[in-house]
Amino acid sequence: MKTEDLEINRKVRELRTTLDPLYREVEKVIVGQRAMIDRLLIGLLTGGHILVEGVPGLAKTLAIRTLAQALQLTFHRIQFTPDLLPADVIGTQIYNPRSGEFSIKKGPVFANLVLADEINRAPAKVQSALLEAMQEKQVTIGDHTYPLEQPFLVLATQNPIEQEGTYPLPEAQVDRFMLKLKITYPSKEEELAILERMAAIDPDLSVAGVLSAEEILKLRRGIDEIYVDEKIKRYLVDIVHATRRPAEFGLDLGSYIQYGASPRATIFLTRAAKGQAFLEGRGYVTPQDVKTIGYDVLRHRLIVTYEAEAEDISAESLLQRIFDHLKVP
């Protein structure tokens, strides 16, 4: 290994240790769900928004709120409801009849961490109010555009689309989420620990703030230095292209895939793989990093056909076939 690579490895291992206190604080409240916590940190450290899906009661909101408390960042929670308006999210102009002028009232989106709770409970026009903030890191109110403070991250939760009273998210917005996490039920041992910790009428959910905005930006700069080999880059591109033109890779999946992943997926997959390597304490990306994080990056970008739905073939099963078939460098 080159001297330069050894130096990057040493630097990454050193930076990775700064996350240990954060894990300890979050685990004071959250039992299990280590994979979800890892993914939330990958999103935070690589600047990618996260959509968390699961049935009620799986600590989605609690995990995000606890992470926010363990970070020395501003935090706002928006409860999405059917009667919510776009102005309730981004802010609005308020007319002062005495002065005859408009003033700006900024909405809750002006924070480092924004929790969009049950985002699919609000109609598309409200969900779309987040589009500019998520992509351009700015918000336009009236004739003025306001930059958002960095780091900025949207963490959204949603119940499964099949549940009553929900609105599917627009494809343009879904594509702006770097990761889509699917949360499952805890094991029996984890549920017993949850019972021990949370059965009190007023459980202690307090955590200390251990990581500042400056430290997060420093970690981001360290992740940018993580090495991605040319073969890994080609592997990343092949994965994304296999979702669009599977026949070119010898995969008979064309009848099951309506739309493949966008170029944004290639960018996010690379950044997320770097984030995964960082959590592992490595200064370089391996194919296993790509596979580990690949499902969360691609599952919401692969639009399946009616034929796939009729045969109960999910995006995850198609991705598994792609990952199993493609040659690993």
C-alpha cells in the first residue's frame, strides 16, 4: 500500500473515533436498530437526505430526535398532516398594514436537521415545498432566496403507502433522498430490553450533545479523501446501468423494470459507499461497501412494472439479482 494510502487510512481511523461518543449517547435511548443509526450517520456525514419507512411504533421518530439531541445542531420537527400548507414548511410573507411593507417569517425548514414526520400524510404540493431546500440548499419566499445553514439534512419518516390516509411521494422528491430505509421489528431480546428501558411512565430519554457543526464538516472533508479505485467506479456505474438496460448485462429483467435509477443514483451510491467505508474505519472503498449500502440507495429509484407487481416481485429482489449477477472487481 502506498504511503499516501496509509496516511489516508490513519486519518480516517482517527476521525472515526470521534463518532464513538455519539453512538454511546444514542444507544442510551435506542435499543438495537444499529443499521438504522449507521445509515442516519452516513446521510449526515455525506450530505444526503434520508427517508425512513416502517409501521408505527418502531422508534423511527425517536431515533431521529435522539440523534438530533446528541448533535449540537438546530433541530425542527414538522408534523405532516392533510391540512398542512407549503407556507407552514418554508415560511411566508406577512403584510404590515402600518408600514405598508412585507416582512418574512421563516418556516421550520430553516434548521440544520429537519424531521418531516409522516411526510406521506400531506398532499403532494406540501411535500414538493421541500424540493428546493433538499436539492439547492436554499429556500425562495416571494422575491428573495435564503441559503440554508450547513450542515442541512432532511430526515423524513413515513408509514407504508398501503396504510389508510397517505399520499404517495412524487418521484422527483423520492429521487432526492439519498437513502430509503425499511425498518423491521426488533428481535425478542431487543424487545425485552425495550420493555426494561421504556416501560416506565416517564422514561429518561435525555442525551448529551457531543458533536458540533464544525466537527461534522471536518468529518465530511475527511470522507471526501477516501479513495475509490477506477475498478470500483466502473462497478458502481455498471450497477446503475444494469437497472436501466439489464439485457446488456445478460439479465432477463426488462419486463419487470419500468424505470431504472437516475445519474443522481450513481453520485449518491459513491458517496454512500465512502460513508460506509468511513464507518468501517477504512480509507478506501471495497465492493462489499457498495453492496452493503446499495439496497438503501437504489430501492426507491427502481420503478417496477405492473407485471412485476402481479408476480409479487419487489425492487429489492431485482436488485439482489443484479448484485448477484454482476462481476465483482
